[in-house]
Amino acid sequence: MKKYFLLLFILPILCLSSFTQDFISPVTLDWDTHFKGKADKKSPYLALTAMTWHYQYDAVLSKNQVKIKLTNRVSIDIDRSWAKWDKLKDQNLRDHLLHHEQGHANIEYILLKEADRVLKNRSYSVKNYKTEIATLANEIGSYFDVMQKNYDEETVHGSNHKMQEKWDKIIADKMNEVN
């Protein structure tokens, strides 16, 4: 039993570190590199991009305040990201869907940059800094989770071309803001 627990604990850490990178620009998704997972046949969707945001920090005490040295990363889990290749024979459909999935990666890049800005540029109290950082990080993560959900709902997972164009502009504007 202990061996299984240890394996279940270590394996995700190894997988996460393998596909984690610091983005100085958003990753450019491509079907061959980023979508290696087994498609969920029960899903009504044609593709899924699995991403995770991870942060860690070192605290630096100064008088009665704490500043942090932040390491902020996004990972794309290529083994959990998938596409239904049997339904993506048409090149225009493939291109359009990859464009939509790229929007998800771009939103995650915005999260990365915004979390970097917000978490680094704040002083925290010595007494409660761990709670303050965790609370703020959870708020940031929740905000972007909602943004990802809204992106899918409003574009109908990329199939509403008019709304996709609107979201493309929203995402481009936000990317300009954070850069």
C-alpha cells in the first residue's frame, strides 16, 4: 500500500516537471506536439488542452513586511490533452479548432503574467503572509478559471465564429496589457 501511495505521489510530480516551462511568450500549440492523450469518447468536444498553473515562492523578511521571490509556471500536460482525430479530417476544422485551443493557452499566459505582477508587487505581513499569498493566488486562479469557462461557453467551444472573433480581440487586448 505504501509503495502505491509513493508512486501516486511521485509520478504526477515527474510528469508535471517534464512539461512545465516558463513562458516569456505564450506557447504556440500544435497538434503533433501537445495533444498526445487518449480522447474522451464520451465528451461532446473535439479537443481538450490540459493546463496547470503552479507558483512557489521564497519569503524575504524586511522589518515588519515580507517580500517574495516568486517562481510562476504554466504546464501543458500533453498526456491529458487530446483531440478526436477521427472527427478532425477537414483541415479548415482542424485549423479553426487549434486556433480556439490556442486561445486557452493565451489566457493561461495572461494568468501567468498577471499573477506575476500581482503576487510580486505586494507587501505581506510577517504574521499572515502564507495565508495572504494563498488567498490572493486562489482569487487569481479562480478569476482565470471563470475566464476560461466563459471563453468556451461564449464561443461554443470555438464553433461560434463571430464570438470567437470577439474573444480573439479580448485576448489580444489583455495580452498587450500584460506585456
